[in-house]
Amino acid sequence: MSQTGYHAGSQTENAQWWRGAVIYQVYPRSFQDSNGDGIGDLAGITQRMDHIAALGADAVWISPFFTSPMKDFGYDVSDYCDVDPMFGDLADFDALLAESRRHGLKVLIDLVLSHTSDQHPWFAESRSSRDNDKADWYVWADAKPDGTPPNNWLSIFGGSAWQWDSRRQQYYLHNFLTSQPDLNFHNADVQDALLEVARFWLDRGVNGFRLDTINFYTHDAELRDNPALDPAERTARTAPAVNPYNWQEHLFDKSRPENLLFLRRLRAVMDPYGAAAVGEVGDEQRGLEILGEYTTGDDLMNMCYAFELLSGDTPTATYVKEVMDQVETVAADGWACWAYSNHDVERHATRWKLGPEGIRAFNVLMMCLRGSVCIYQGEELGLPEADVAFEDLQDPYGIEFWPEFKGRDGCRTPMVWEAHARNAGFGTGQPWLPVSAAQAVLSVDTQIGDASSMLHHYRHAIALRQDHPVLANGSQDDMRADGDLLSFIRKNDEETLFCVFNLGAQPLVASLPEGDWINLAASLQGAQDQAGGQVALPAWGYAIFARKAG
């Protein structure tokens, strides 16, 4: 470990830089407002790059900043190759890249390829007639004889996935908002155009992509109905429980085998640049299986994440083991990227009803799991979900399903930098979402001087991962769950670590494997009481041991 105890995010330039990387997600609207208009921007990210680097991250993932009408806050793109003026311009992006390089950070940008905005010039041309050059660039279909939509597919944002268009007298497909028409990946010209978008940003210097809704790209060309799903198998991983989207088995509207053909083409574009991609897999029943399909071998995606740890109740030791066992079964040759929180789900501190001790335990667990990891802005401060009043909501998803589902605004409120500054240091103008008072007391400036704070805990946990490469890319063996006790071995040719966690509120005693072990958890406020081959773990306690050499 360095003298400061922190790893500054330095990386070797190699094609495997992404394997085991720690990736910090920035939601640009809410990170830092540099010009007082109430909206975060690219210059604000550049201004705060030192925070990300000091955390010890390897890369920063930036959510969409492309030209957009902002019906879904940038996930509805109207120009893939320009910056929306609210975020700055291409010169601001180039400055961001330069600052990231100065800090040794890679940059991944969020590409939304499954759909565009209905204000994209491609869609304007496509909807103008049935015989224009881009007539088949989106998914168009005739109505049934009774005028109803072509099939029973549903939108994640509620209602039918089909919207009637009076110009063409046809329906178009939208898996999300009606203003987000789906591109037709069965058209080679569409694929070619999207690959050119990837090249544009790679040529500009990005190190790769986070790929939104990666399993939604290709639909069933025959437009077959999805079958009903047994109520016993319904989950709320990719859509809230109140949404009937969960009532279907999504066999035909997404996760089609043809998707692999495009992913191979995209990987071939990325490889000469040494770039990497992490895909978001949204599937209720087959998420980990699809993760394996999309990341196995060296010609598909580098890594994917599913929703097994991004939603649902507090993971138990048994649940974590079940997830990891399933990964070993269906994705043994693939690569997972783990995340607890992001811009689409309730912050995990609130979702899992965790106190500070629980947040720390799950942080260390993430840093010990095999795979890459994503940290969402503010997670390193232990931020809870913000309570956003209905009248302040911006998210159409929350407005549609309120009050049973409050939407995504609660995890998107502005980052809190300075507890006593205006808008907690986010910016001088009226912010687009209210700053949370409950979050402001946990601001960066209140934690930076406290060696026992959550911020320093995250720094130390990331440093542990960076200082012990076995945690990033070693094998993960002998995982055991016994009540609240979870343990496993991480091993490579140089080092063997024993990782043990108490994921519960009662003290436990764990037995160490045979051998001589050195406790590595001192700087992580981990368990220290070790005697006779056992370690006492308090509530939410953990310990990391390295086998002594020789």
C-alpha cells in the first residue's frame, strides 16, 4: 500500500485493464454544476475528477450527455455525435478526457443503441413514408385487423410497447417511452451506422462503453406474442412490482440470439483501440445466463452486469452464494461486473435498510468478489435514498406509477460536496432536483477530515483490492454460507486470501482454514479478535486474511 494508504487509480496500458477494474459512475446532471444553471455538466465532472481519482477508481463511466430532448434525461438521443448544450460541447468533453488521463483514469461513455429519441433525424425520415431510405430503420408493423397493436409486447414504462403513427398508418415499437422508438437491428445499415458512432467516440479517445439495455437490441422478426409468466416466477428486478411488464416471459421482445451477431461486430470495432464495454442485462429470469452468453470468449463483450445485486431485499449469505454458484454454472467463462446502486434503482443503503456497519460490510464484500465493480456517485458517502416530493418529480417513470413506485429521482438528486455551502456545493443555481438535507450532512467535506468516515472506508476497501490483484482476477473457490456467515477463498499463483463476512446483526465466530494467516483488515475496521484458528465477528463484521508464505 502507498504511504497515504490510497491507490491513485494508476493503470497499465494493456488489453485486460478492465478485468477486475473499479468503475465510478457519474450521472452528469447531478454531479457538479459549473455554470449556475442548476444542471451538472462536463466541466463540473472535470472540476471534480480529483475526487474520483483519490477514491482509487480505475475508470469513470459517464451517463449520457448527448444531444437530447431529455424526455428520459439523455437516454433518448437525438444526435449521437454531439454534446447537448446543457452539458457543454465537444471541447468540454476533450478537456474532461485530458483531465482523466492526468489522473490515470479511463473513461467509459454510456451508449444507448437500442433506441433513439423520436426527434432523431433518422426517425423523422423513417416515419415520413413507407418507402424512404430509412423506412426500415425502426421497428414498424401493421395493426391487427381490429386496429389493435401487432402483438402483446409491453413497455417497461407502462402500457403497450407499440405506438400508432398516423403518418405511416402503422405501429412502431418502443420498449421504453413512446418518445423512444426502437431501432431495427435486422437492418444492416442500422448496425453500420451505430458502429460508426462507436468509432467516432473511440477516435476521440474514450476507453470504452457502458451499453444501455444491451439485450434489447434485437427483436423477434416474426413479432410473436410473449407467453404469460407463472405468477410464482415473477420478480421485480428490471421493473417495479406494480408494472404488468413482469407478467410476461420475455422470449420475443428482447434477448434474441441474433443479438450476438451485432455484439461481435462491435467488439471487432473496439479491439484495435484496446477498448472495453460493460453491458447492462435487464432480464427477470435469465439475467446471469445472458451475462454468460454475452461475455464468454474473446469476441463478444468484455463484461456485463445483471440485476441480482441491483434490486430486491438485503442479500443474505445464502443468496450471495446462490448468485455466485449460478454465475459459476452459467457464466464460468464470462465476466461479471457487480453493482449495488445506479441511476435507475433505489440507493442500496435504503433499499437494503442498512446502517453504517452494513454499508461497510457490503462494500468490502464487493471489493472481494470476483469480477469488476461499479460504484455509483455518492455511494462512497453512504448516501440514503433522497425523499423527493411528488410536486418535485422529474422522472416520467415515477409520475406514471406514483405512489407505489416513486421513480428514480430519489437516487438522482445532486451530489453533496460541502455541507454548509449553497446547494451543498453542487452549484449556485436552483438545482433541477432538490438537494437532500439528509444527504447534505454526509457531504464530502464533512467526511474528508474524519479517518473513520465512510468515504475513507471506501478508499481503504478499494486500496485493498488494488494492492492485492488476486481480488481482481484470481479464482473464487470454496464459497460457503452458514446462516449469516459467508466465506470464500480468492487465489492466484502469488497469493491466497480467505474472506469471511457476517451479514447479520448477531455476533458470530468463524473458523479459519488450516495454515498461518495474516489479517489484512486492520485499515478497514475489520475484525481483529483472532485466536486458536478462529475469528470473532461482530454484527456486520468481516475479516480478510492472507496465507503466510512458506
